[in-house]
Amino acid sequence: ASVLDLSAVINTQGRAGFIYDRYDDSTFKFVTLDVVADQLIIGHYTARSGWVTDASYTKSLDPGVNHNLGMSLKGSTVSVTLNGQVVLGYAYNAATVDGRFGLMAVTGMTRFDDVRVKTTDPAVAAVTVTMLAADSPAASNITAPLTAGDIRPIVEEAIRRIAPTLNESQRAF
């Protein structure tokens, strides 16, 4: 009975959007903008079948332009908005809100902005694990915040580099 709404401003050179109902790297559903093919796609991915299009909407989509993509999941259905207008929907044979969800870029350089997540599911608030992009360098090894000692060499090097351009009163900060 839970509802999950995702929205974001997506600027891509290829194919990007939302991933949902994700169980692992080889089993998930998705909603993507494909600016190369001029399509909005609802689909799923499995290791056996690969990328499968369940429903699509053809629309002229320019690369490098901000597109407002929204997705609402309830029960077994997904409803998709593009720039505030409902354009596509699909109904699956099973619930769509019982796996993980997030953002994904399949191809091309992509920027996500103004990402919003709304849900009626109280279990989502209890989850504190953040999914990271596969190529996030050493993000899982971050264990402590930066200290003054960590930053001091960086500040000293910055001062050394700009010192020749400063007058005497600016150096005495």
C-alpha cells in the first residue's frame, strides 16, 4: 500500500533516470530518458534477459538540456511524468516498491539536480544505507571527518602559492 515518488532534474548526453525494485546488480526495474533514441523508457533488467523495454514514449529529447523526470510507484504500477506532464505508465505482476531505489546513468555524461524522494512507507526512514555509484572511488573507506591537521597542509600550500601576489597588509591575516 506504500507510495514512492522520485523526481529529479536530469541533464544527460545518453541514457539516465531512476532504478527501483532493485534486489541486486542483475535484477531491477528502471525508468530512463534516452536522449539519443528520443525515448522515455520503463523497463527491467535481468542477467538472463538483459535490458528489456516494458513501455516507451517517443519524444524529442535534446542532449545537454535539463529534463524534469518524475516517477510514482504504488502497488504494482509505475506512472511517469516528463516536465510536469504524465506521459507513460505500466503495471507489473508484482509490487514495485519492495526493493531498493535510486538514480542511474547507463550511458553518457549525466548530471542530476534537485533530486526528491517522497514516500508513505515508514520503513524507508529507518534505512540509513546509501547506495553509491559503482565507480565511486574509495567512498566506502571514509571512516572519519576531516580534522584541522588534515587540512593544514592544504591551507599552507594555498598560502605559499598565492603569497607572491599579495601585498604586505594582505599577508598579515
